[in-house]
Amino acid sequence: MQATDLQKGHIHWIAIAQAVAIVMVLMYHVRLLNATTGENYLFIDQICGFVGHIHMPTFFLVSGFLLYYSRISQCVKLQALYKDKALRLLLPFAFCTILGNVAQLVFNGFVKHPHEVTPESFVQSFFFAEGYPWPHRWFLMALILMMVLYPLYRYIVDTKTRIWLFLLLLVAIRLVPCNVDVNVFSFRLFVYYQPFFFLGIISCKYRLWQYLAHWSLPFVLWALALALYIIPRAWNAVQYCVLAYELLCVSALVATALLLSRWRPMLFSSIRGYVYQIYIFGVAFQAFVELILWQRLGCPDFLVLPFYVVNVLAGLFLPLLVCKVAEKIPSRILHLCMGLRA
């Protein structure tokens, strides 16, 4: 990757893709109880089913892209990389794990999955995400494991043969059903999303994103992705190779981001620098809308659409408000814990 290619403005598509993906994350986490059925509304579940194949693969692809762009291509030393990721990933992970346990203690009577926080569960929450406070921490766990493999990526990208062999290995592992019950540090999801992370690395190295730069591609790719999702027989066929469908959806989002970056390069500028914080804290604010406001109002059907929008906006802008306040506090430790620029 030539550094000048991105310095001329092409890096804007990365930021736009991240911004769209974080909105999809918030859409995915909307839960508004239907008082009649006791379940989430069908249209919300349908939206979740679609965006669920887009946002996390996109985040891992972008993470791999940026690792190559800012570290591998610059031959950053292993010690420097680990030190940086310890501050930017491990410290925020520990912070939100502690904060999640505290929130569980305080709001245990309101949360959807109440459980007692004990010294044992507190320690375990640093190794497991599912079944513990703030289970969306799994993304940080998986990303930390991927960063640990930095020396392996540097070795593999030296030759095309190694790249192809490793990529084929990752795809083969994805296609093999995994029945392992133990999921220490979200290992299963680390394996699941590793193909997208590595694809991000080679996309940066060989500038593969340029093949998605044609103005018509977003329309074609989204139309195909939606058609496969809404046509039952087509969707049944997709289940045999979900990886291919996720790749199609991510390609559609990247193509869209490329198109938007040429039109308005600073699009979503208000949230682009806080995607990480919105992911960490947004779900907590969404839970407040659902559990405190929505259910206290009696789950009225005629307000479901306004509350859907409110749920997403709360997850988007309340973390921004928290970050703006935190940035005014002259504490480097606080900024590092929240993933802010120290």
C-alpha cells in the first residue's frame, strides 16, 4: 500500500464504513418487548438478521486493514505493537469489564439477565464474555487475540504462497462445524472472524478495495444481498455458505463507503472519532431505553417506531456526550481507559 494513496483522501472510506457499521451495531441491539407476544417485534428481528451479517465482519476487516497500513507496512517492532495494543485494547477491556460488573451490581433488579456478582464471577468475567456483564466485550477479546498474532501476519504476508495457504486454512476452519463448548476469551468468535481480519490485511497490501470503487457497485451488491435475504429459497441456500454471504454484504458496505467518500469525504464526522466508545457504552444506554422507558410505558404498539429510533439515537449520541465530558477532564488514565486519545 502506498501511503500517499490514503493520504490523498481514500482513508475517508474507512472512517465512513466504520460509522455505518456502528449504526448497524446499534440497530442490531434494539430490543423492544411486544406486550402481546412477549418477544421482540418481528420487523426488528428481521432488521437484526440482516445487519448481523454486516457490522462485525466489517469491523474486523477494517481492523486488519489498519493493522497492515499503520504497523505491518511500517515494520513496527513487536514490542512497540504490544505496548500500544495493551494501552488501546487491553486497558479499555479491563475498564469496561469492571464497569460492567459495577453496573450489574447496581442495576441487577432491572437488567434482562440478572445474576449475582461474586468474587469468582468477577474474575471469570475477564476471561469470558457470554453469560457475564456486557457480553459485547467479546469483540475486544477476539481483537486482542488477533493482535497477539502480529508476528505471524508479518511472516505470512511476505509471500503470496503463504497468503493463499493461510487464507484457505482460515476458510476451511470456518466451514468445519465447531462443537467446542469452551469459549475462553471468545476463542470461537476469534476463529469465526479471523478470515475477515486477514482479508483486511491483504486488502490493504494489494489495494483490493479499488476493485469496489465503481459507482454502480453499491446498488448491485445491496440488491443482491437483499434479494438473497428476503427470498426464502435463496436464504436457505445461503445457510450452506454464510461466509460468502457475509463477504458479499461487507463488499456492499465498502463499495458504499467508497462512493460516499468521493461525494462527502467528511460524512459522519461527528461520530467517526468515537466508534470505539459508542460500541463499548452504547448498548448500556440502549438497555436503559428498553428496560426503563419502554417497559415503564407499558410497551405501547403505536410508539414502537419512535422508540426504535430513540433506542438507536440513545446508543449513538449519549456515549458521545460522555466522551465529550471525559475529554474535558485532564486525566490521561481516564482517557486511556475509555479508548480516547490521551
